[in-house]
Amino acid sequence: MPPNTLVGIGESSADSTLVKLGYINLTEMEKLRQQGVVGNVLGQFFNVKGKEMNRDLHRRTIALSLQDLRKMKSVIGIAGGKGKAKAILGALRAGYIKILITDEETAEEAMNLEARAVKTG
């Protein structure tokens, strides 16, 4: 495996790159959201706790698996915008990424989400 890998962290909305490029349609994305999906890395979906979701869609994707990413020493995730805070949080919680590049506002939103989750148990 490569020593360093750079990945984007996608959100689960109509603004998702996967929707815009036509890899999945709006109906599929809405079903994912209803199942609790908050984001994706390499076209593989997960919830806010980082649990991998909807493996049927993953079979259409040619990429490293999320399990492979967990095993890697250095995975750098890039994401920006408050709408991606839950996706970032899920990716961090699961260990899909080890290093995060984002903007201050998005980092604060992700930290606030984590703080609220800790308080509510």
C-alpha cells in the first residue's frame, strides 16, 4: 500500500459530486440519507459513527476499500464547508482518515458535533 494517500470526503446531498457526475441519482442519494448515510470516501458510504453503509453500491466502485484505508499509516482527507461536518466526523471516527485538511469554520462545526454527541452519550 502507498505510504500516503489523499482522499476527498463527500457529503450525502444533492450537491454531492457523485450525484453531479451521475454516478448515483437523487433518488438513490435520498434513500442513502434515510438509512443514515452522512458521507463517502472513494464512493463508499458511511454514517456519522463511521459505520460502512449500503455495500451493494460499493460493488459498483473500483477503489481501495474503507478497510484498506483503516490499515494505512497516513491517509489525508480533504473536505470543506459546514455541510460536510458530519461526513468528516464519521470518517475520523472510523479511522478512514488520519489527517484532515479543511477550513476553520468546518473544523469548528465538526468539533461542535462531536462535543454535543459526547454530552448526550
